[in-house]
Amino acid sequence: MAKSKFEYVRLFETEDRCLPNSWIVVRVDGKGFHKFSTEHDYEKPNDLRALSLMNNAAMSVMEEFKDICLAYGQSDEYSFVFRKETQVYSRRSAKLSTNVCSLFTSAFVYYWSEHFPTSKPLYPPVFDGRTVLYPSNQNIRDYLSWRQADCHINNLYNTTFWALILKAGLTPVEAEQKLKGTLSGDKNEILFSQFSINYNKEPEMLRKGTILVRRKVPIALPDGGTREKSQIVQQHTDIIGDEFWNENNHLLTIS
Amino acid sequence: MAKSKFEYVRLFETEDRCLPNSWIVVRVDGKGFHKFSTEHDYEKPNDLRALSLMNNAAMSVMEEFKDICLAYGQSDEYSFVFRKETQVYSRRSAKLSTNVCSLFTSAFVYYWSEHFPTSKPLYPPVFDGRTVLYPSNQNIRDYLSWRQADCHINNLYNTTFWALILKAGLTPVEAEQKLKGTLSGDKNEILFSQFSINYNKEPEMLRKGTILVRRKVPIALPDGGTREKSQIVQQHTDIIGDEFWNENNHLLTIS
Amino acid sequence: MAKSKFEYVRLFETEDRCLPNSWIVVRVDGKGFHKFSTEHDYEKPNDLRALSLMNNAAMSVMEEFKDICLAYGQSDEYSFVFRKETQVYSRRSAKLSTNVCSLFTSAFVYYWSEHFPTSKPLYPPVFDGRTVLYPSNQNIRDYLSWRQADCHINNLYNTTFWALILKAGLTPVEAEQKLKGTLSGDKNEILFSQFSINYNKEPEMLRKGTILVRRKVPIALPDGGTREKSQIVQQHTDIIGDEFWNENNHLLTIS
Amino acid sequence: MAKSKFEYVRLFETEDRCLPNSWIVVRVDGKGFHKFSTEHDYEKPNDLRALSLMNNAAMSVMEEFKDICLAYGQSDEYSFVFRKETQVYSRRSAKLSTNVCSLFTSAFVYYWSEHFPTSKPLYPPVFDGRTVLYPSNQNIRDYLSWRQADCHINNLYNTTFWALILKAGLTPVEAEQKLKGTLSGDKNEILFSQFSINYNKEPEMLRKGTILVRRKVPIALPDGGTREKSQIVQQHTDIIGDEFWNENNHLLTIS
């Protein structure tokens, strides 16, 4: 069996190493999740079970890849930020995106029943993935700000849209019509005057999305003492302003 | 909320369109499946449940992507061949590899219980993925021959290795020692003389792997007539020689 | 002098090997040659000195790179076709484009005075370069057809345009206006009826561009015998139809 | 003439935009200049005419590309640093490398006679080019330090090597033998004790290479006043330490 005669085909594989000293983001995105969420009776505008399943899947990814220093999720997407100096998979772009994407998907299906105990997915859900590089600290902060601003804009819209449908009895087409061209202030006003909803008092997880970071936490020892252990914690806070970054200033310094 | 101010970060995403008029292969590979197979009590040298689960996951991928004209699987890997002219995802490399890889993984977990009814995976299994281009028909045939030759070499080794352990009582180290430096003929001889196994009579799925192709099959109509329908069929035949390609000559001609 | 401390910066260089088994074309294009040709009093519509200088520069490139099997030039551009199997510079894209581009430029300046004996260039002329891959024989033929069709279209236009200006006394704006929306037949008709020019009798170098190929030519030996030697020859013939390729069928077969 | 039928071949060209917000370096390197310098009787260890011709060619490049903020040259190579934010040629890698490389080559031939008045090059000289990205200020400084350290190491070696040949009458093989395994201190010692050469007093252009930067210089006006004008100036100073960067701190800040 002349194996060697065929081995030349390996030369057709291409190198795809990421530029050194740059932040590597792998973002996974649900494929066709508008349809998927409808078919699986996701609650509107937000389904807490679905969000906690997303967070669970993201935790699995972050536990596996120690070089992910921060993850940010909202809706059906999650961004994983590898530290600038990571050498995981020799920084090969496709290795990073497919491994993260596969593990995220796998965990999503695997942990489904813990979050949706009464049903099984109707078919295997899919997430796509991409690798993007950001050279500077400002760039990676702006990337995360972009995603959090997107979260805010979509969630304010969806909260108003579904209030109009579920509470005011509008059809989706009527609700869309009503919101066309409205600014943030308009939507806040509709929520408050028509539904007595103060948008700023909505749960932070919905308004801000979920940030995963590693935190040193004290662990009680049998002898009564404590030791520190690194643990992944969830936060739902603003990451656009400086406060988060001042409190987590290790994130943007070379470790 | 100044969304626009952050949107510039999209410019950091790169184009990765595959060269036109070239075969696109996406190969998925189990991550750490040596360990995974041990932890999940895969039968040795081959676990038919695991192979049928792999084939099931591959069928899901091929049903979703109509432009995959052939898939080839063996052990914990599967290669998906997109036809040369495909425009799926504008031929973007990362889109193709992450979507195929995510769906394969998802289906693998989703259909697990149909093939392993008595147990659940201990943790979410992972597959990585890569996209490789092959310009000519000879190149894509050689790629597939490479994978099938690999299947043959590994399966002959594993069959002998595990016969020595399970039937002759050798330890893994002893079995490895005994096989060191042996040629195919030697292993065939060990199997036959020591275990009365004629390797060439072993199941073809194990010796050849699994080929998935689309086939027109006749469907009975209520009125007693028939019509043709495209269906994915499994084969376990040689794809190194010309016979398979002569019988499936539509595969290598532009459709 | 701690050299080693800085050497890590080499890791920032990226691999750019071309896909194997594909035609590699390097095309060089004059930068700002509309202006350059005016400033250097190129004759209109075609300056035979400029074209022979272009051909001279291209010959230099082809003499240096034995793996260029064909070159095609017209106007201020030249395409160099490396054979599919070439391993020059390990098929690195930037190495190929910059070396070809630099040598072409260098020869253009170096041989200038042989073609323009009475003047020196006013400033250093520049050509840019690019590397493009074509997987199949049909693709590379279509690429060359594209360039030759471009040559035809531009030359027919320019011939008519400059006849209107130089022989009929129109201004450039008037000539442009007159040709707006005309088809090939219209331009042929203008040339014939107004200027008694039968376009098809114009020199082939202008209508077809220049093809450079290697040809075995007999060399007379001192003893009265002959031996064959490979030599680069210029042709000005159609490369869109099959005839050229039938006569040069070695070009498209693996050597 | 069916042009459109062939135009599809343009789709085979690939995108190669450089990551935004990163320093872009284009380095040109003489091809076969060891041989070229011998054939053209370059003085050893350094030929001032050749170095001034290199600088002249680099000035031409820097005058053309306003977004080159610094250039560094030594021996037969020159590095051009584009500012991080440049949008020249939409940051397309091949466009940048081929244009810079072509102009550098063109100017080298064009201005040859101004530096070597009594001879013509024996054949067209060639430079290759490459584009490399550096994300951070530290990276770009380290890149330039790498090249200047290289200049130092090579020039110290060459100065000693040629002193041994030209002044002590050794053959090249003997000189090489004598220097094998020597450290910088050893070479300084040989130069001083054997040839009374204090290496640190050698011309800075030879020891440090040439830095080109833009400087605002006062221009006298007819009315007796002055105005500032940006001009390219040559320096031969250390760029490894902080001093140069402190004096030119505009280089590393966003303009």
C-alpha cells in the first residue's frame, strides 16, 4: 500500500498563523437562531434558560483554554479573547476558531437538558466561528464596546417590540411599524408611559450581556486557613467605560 | 449610545475566500479521541457504535450542505468534499470549516444516545476542522487515496495489536514491541497463523472506511409509477483504484 | 550587542506560498503611464520604441526565470506565466512578484537608451506587480484571452481616437464624444470610410500584443552539423483560439 | 470580441489588506549583491558611492510615499516604515511591496551614473521586497534595532576581514579562519593592535547605517521672513537606545 505516493497532498495545506503580539478574538454566532429560538419556544424578548445555557457553554470553553482571559456573550453570540501572547495551537487561525466553535457547540447540546429539562432540541444546533486580530488595547476595548453597544441597542428594541406585542396586543408588523425610525429615548418613553417599565431597571444580564473573567477567590482549607484559586466568574456590567478596565487592569497588561 | 464609533473594528476582519475552480475539502478530526475512546469503553480495535455515530453525524452535514458531493470517514475523522464550483458562503474558508465542524460536533452529541443507548458522554467531545484546496481531479483523488491508505495501515496495525492483547494475552508494551518494524505481510501472517484471521475477510467498513455519495434512487408513487430521488448512500469500497471513479464519473465532471 | 534579543521580530513575517499545482501569473503594470507616455512624447496611438523596450524588459525577465513558459505583453503591462510545477522561491507569492517586478523595471530603465537613443527618462518609471493563481488549463487560457481581448478593444479604440485627432483635426473631447457608445463595427467603419484604414491590416503587434515563448532552434556547429538550443521568440498571433495552443501543446502538458 | 466571457478570471485575484493599526514595513534587499558588488569593483569593506546611491534611491521612495515616516538602510538593503494609519493602496500588501521595490530599483539604475560616473552597470540590478506588520511601538523599534544590530555586526566583521586582506596580506580563506569564533572585543582588538584602527572612530554611516526622517526646516522667504517646510534628512545615529526616539517622539505617536 503505497502511502507515501499520496502524502504530497499535505503540501496543499496552508499556514495561517496569527500575527504575534495581537489580541485574538474568536467569536461564535448561532446559525439561524431566529428560527431556532421560535421553534424551541424561547421566551420573548429574552429567554433566561437560553442565556444561561449560552453562559454554560462559554464557561466550558474558558475552562479548556486557559489563555482566554475574557469572554463576552449576548443573544446567540459569544466572543472569546485570547491574551496577546498566547501560543495555543501556534496561533493557527483555523485551529483556534474550529476548536472553540466545536467545543462551544458540543457543550451547548451537552448541557441543554440542564437548562431546558422538559424538552430535547428538535435538531442539532449550529454555531459558526471566526478569528479576528486586534493589535492594540484600545482596539480590543473598542471591539468589546461594539458588541456591548449592539447588545444594548438590540435589547432595548426587542424589549419594546415584544411589550407592544405581548402587552399591547399589536401584531409583529404593527410593532415594527411603530418602532420604525424611533431613537433610544423614544423607546424608553414607550416602555415607561405605556408599560410602566423603567428600562434602566431591567436585569443587567439583559442590558449588558455577560462578561466572563478569571478571579482569584479564597478557598477554605481543612486546617482552617485559606488559599487562593483562580475561578471563572460571571459579571453583567458596563465594559464600555473605564471603570471595569481599571478594576481589571491585569487584563490589558502583559502577563 | 455611540454604536458607530466602535463599528470600525469590523475592518479588522479579513477576507479568506478560497481560490475559485478548486476542490474544497473540509476535514474534521476528533480532538483527544484516543483518550475519549478509552474513557467511553470503545470496543477494540473498532467500535461499531462509534463508527455508526460518526457516519450519522456526517450524514447530517451532507444533508445540510447540498454542495458536498462526497464524504469519506474513518476512525475519528471525516473529510467533506465540496464540488469545485460551490459558492456556499462565498467560498469563505473559515465559514466553511466552522459551520461543517460545528454541525458535525452537534450531531455527534445529539445522536449519541441512538448509538450508545446506555450511557451519556462524560464531557462534551470536540472536533477540529480545516479547509484545504485541491486544484485538479488527480489531486482530490490522491487526497482521498491518502486518507484511505491511512485507514488501511492503521486498521491492519490495530487489528493485529489488539488480537495480540485480547487473544494472546500480551501487554500493550509487548504487543507494540512485537509489531515494531513489521511490514503489512508480516501482520497479515501473524493474524492468520496465530489467530486464524484472514484480514481480507474483515468487514469492509473497517478496512476501507465509509464513503458517502448521493445516488438517484427510484421512489414508488401512489399511482404505481416511480420517480427518482437523490439520496445519500454509504459505501465501503476501494476509492484508490479507478473502478469507483468510473462508476461515479459524474463526481469529477463539472455539474 | 544583543542581536538575539531583537531577532524575534522575524516571527512577524508571514508565509505566502502559492497553492501547488496551479498556474502562477505575475503581471506587471506601468504606474501612471498615461502621464509618463505623454511626458516622454510617445507616438500615438502606439509608440514602437516603447513597445520594443517593453518586450526587451520582458525578455530579460524570461531569461532569468527559466520556469516562465510564456509571457504576454500589450500597452504598459506584461504577464509572466510560471509553469504549474515551478518551485522557484518555494512558490512564495511576494518573492515572485517583487523579483519579477524589480527585474522588469530595472531592465526597462537599463535598456531605455537602446530604444530611445536621444533622450533620458525624466524620472524613474515604476511598475507594480501582482501574483494570481489559475488552477486549470482553461483558466490560464481564459486569463490570457482576457488580456488579448483587452488589447484588441483598447487598440481599436485608440487607433480610431487618434486618427480622429491627428488626421481629422478633432479635439480629444470631440473624439471621445464621437466614439461614445460605438461598437467595434462602428470603429472599423470610421477607420475605413474616413481614413482608408483597414484595421485588420494594421501591424499584428499592435492588434494582438506580444507573446514570448521558448522555442528549440537549430544551431550550426563548427563540424557542419547542428544541435538544438532553446531560445525565446516573439510572436504576435491570436492566443484566444485553439490554433496557437495546438501548435504549442507542450505548454499545457506537465513537463 | 467577447471580452465579458473572460472577465471572470479577475475573481481569482485575492485580497491582501494589511491588518489596520499596525506598522507596515517594506524591506528591499539586493538580489545577489555579493556577486554584483565584486563585478562592479565596489571598494571593500565599504563603497561610499554604492551607499550614497542606495540612499539616493531611498530618498526617491520616501519623496513619493508621504506616509513613509522613517527609512533605514545599510549594506544592500533598505527598510521603509509606513505610519500605522496609512491607507495607501488600501494597505494592500502586494501593491505596497511591488511599488516600493520597483521605484527603489528604478531609481537605483536611474541615478547610477551620478554616483558611478565612469561606468555603466553590467546588467540590470534586482532588489526583492517584502511587507511585514508590527503591531506595537516596541515591535517596530525592535525591528529597527534588529537591522541596526545586524549592520554593526556585519560592518565590524567586514572591516576586520578586509583589513587582514588588504593591509596584512592574508588570503580570504586565511582571514575567515582567523576570525572564526571571535567576539566583538577580539575584532576591536585586532583592528587596534594590528592596524591602529579605533573602530569607534570609523564613520558613523558605516557603523550605524542611514536613517531617513522628515524634518521641518526653515525656508527663507523673499520678504525676509521664513516658513517651515518638511524635508527628508539623513542621519547616521543610534536608533537602538531611547535618545533618538525621545528626540523624534512624533514618530511613535498617532499623527
